[in-house]
Amino acid sequence: MHAATPASSRRPAVVLACLGAQGADLNLVRSLGEQGVPVIVIGEYEFPPSGYSRHCVEYICARNFTRRPEQLLRVLRELRVRHGQALPVFPTADTDLRALVALHADLVGTALWVSASPDTVQRMMDKRRFAAMAQALRLPVPLTYAPGTLQEVEALSRVVDFPVVLKPAHPTAWKRPGLDPAIARAKALVIDAPDELMRVCCRIAPHGLDVVVQDYVPGNDDLHYSVHAWIARSGAIERVATTRKWRTYPVQVGTGCLVETVSMPDLEAEATDILGKLRLRGMVVMNFKRDARTGQFMLLEVNPRLSCNSLLLTRAGFNLPWLVYQEICGRPALSADTAKAAAPAPVTWRVGVRYLSAKADFLAFRAQAREGRMGWGEYLRSVLRPGMVYRALDLSDMGPPVQMAADWFALKCKGSGRWVRSRLGMTTI
């Protein structure tokens, strides 16, 4: 896409851009770039919006690196030679995190990455292993089952209470060729009846029945909360903050598209206790849902990476990527005892700041409006607020939204995206 000589004296950071990252790579590029960090984006497809950010000094396309991690390793080794030092690498979604874990032994001396052990990360991403670990540690998680055959699914359907949530057992389990696109695109499916569970599992089974069935936690989307944490190499949990999802898309089982920073000391204390048991490092986001019947917070998943709406945290005063970058690139790590004794640096954390992924949020509103749960007035009041943080639009960094508009225009005109970009002066490497 483009390459330039970074004006900053800071060590460049590498941000991975994979399909399905929901804008997480762009959020991360802006959070680092605004602190003067030159960012190199490695993408598995040609034109990620993050590659057009003014903070991106170089874009490299390593096509399909999430399925072929050796492609990513080759690029990281080339960057190591060119820059004369290992560069910090930031994953942005489960699929590129999985690629980094696969390369873990080969990355020693090639790239810098703060995380837990590869086995711990794999346990976080494999919902069957995580469920077993959560049960052993007595974490507040919904009951989870891992049927391996259709016979086990049928037996399970006779004893569980519906609705239930059907999920892929690991991030790529439903990304297989030939699987129904409606299933392949879903993060999870809410299943209301035994026959529906059997019907969906019968469609998945020919491609490998890598699924888990989980008790459904009742309540609307606005009962979803995320606790974001930064854990130093020493194991000290140095920063914790909470966001609330007002709407998600797809409804009930999707990604937060209208999210707000909130103050939840009790939830943060509970999350801190859980993190102490899991022994994670680096950036972590924990997803909870408050049970509408009991008021209890249930832990749905733990992701040892950045949230897809992390720019909201940055705008609210908690720049997680920058904190991790400082530790990787020079800030001395403290021992656990020293970290506890040291007074934390003051952080101005603002609650009430909102993040909007406009297109997804409008679709979520449409779905709620069809059910009579929201009208136009309520919707407009929720999104027309001063200080809103947008997924794409940033007046100081207009390359990404222009590129996204070019893609939309090319699609609508059924023309060539390359032709449109050439008219806008955009090129690829």
C-alpha cells in the first residue's frame, strides 16, 4: 500500500490485520500512532483500512497468513533483519492470535509479544478446554457441554433447558469450505428448541462437529459488560477498566456496536480475582453478562488480546496498547512485590464516553425496531451525542474512512476497487 521512512525515533510496532477483526487493527494503529509510534501493518488481505492511516508507515500483505502462519513468520523475520532488532507485535483477533501461538517457538528473537504461555492462550481460545479449566477453578461461567457426536447432541437435547447457545469450539471451527454461510459467519447461535439444535448440528457435522453447547444467560444486550486489563510481565495487574455494551450485532450473540465506559468497582474486583487464577500477561478482555434473573455476573469468555473497540479506552484515558508498548520497548518491568509497593501513575479515566460502529449499530437498531423494542427517537438520542468515538471516522486521520467509502462506491457501481483507488491516488505494494 505504502511505505515511508518513519520520522519518529521510537521502535516501530507491528499490527496484524486479519479478516473479521471488526476494526480492531485500526483502533490499535491509532492508539499507538497518536503516541508517536510508527506502525507497520501486516494484513492477510490487500486493502485493510488500517493500512491507510496516517500512522501507518508501511503496509505488507502476507496473504492468508492466519491459515498459513509461515507467511507471517517470513515477513517478521524480514522486518527483524531490516530494522536490526525485534519489533513488538500486536494481534487483533482470535485468528491472528492463533497464528502467533503456532509460531511461538520460532518467534524467539524475531518478534516481541507479551502474553501468557502458548498452552494457556490455547486454553483460553478453545472453549472446551476453557470450560474444563473454569470448572476446576470454580469460575462463574454458564454450564457448558461439548458433544462429540450427533448421538451425544440428541441425548443432550433431552436434558438441557432451552434456549441454549451453540458456539464453535475454537475460532476457526466454523470457517471451513462448504459450511452454510449463515453458520460460518456467526460467532454463536441462540437455539430455542431441541429439533433446531439437531438440525443445525446436522448441517455442521459433515465438516467436523467442533461445537460447545452453553446455558443461555437471560437478558438483553445491554447487560453485557467487558473488563479490560493490562497485566505486566511480573504478573501484576496494573490497570483495569470496564465498558458496557448497549447494543450488539448480531443481536444477542454479536460484537458490541454501541459501547460505553462505565464505573463497576465490584465487577472489576471480581475480574481481578479471576485474572489472578488464570496467570495471563499483556492485554486481556473478559466478557461478562449479568443474569437478568439473579443479577449475578456470568463470565462468558476471556480473550488474551485487545478488544475490537479499544480506541474507546484510549479516548477515555486508558491507552492499553501504549502501556504494553512501553513495557516491551524499554520501561523496566517491576517484580510483583515492587509493583505492589509502587504508587501507580495517575490515570484520568472518563466514564460516559461512547464508541459507535455505525453500520452494525444501525442494523442492530433495525432488528430491535422490528420487535418493537426501540423507536427512532430513542435510537437517535443514543447516537447523536457529543464526544462520540467512531470506529472509522476521525477528522485527524481521514485515510481509512476515504478508503472504506471507495470500497462501498466500487461495490455499488460493480466496478473495480483497484480502478477507484487508482483515481484516489492509492496504490498497493
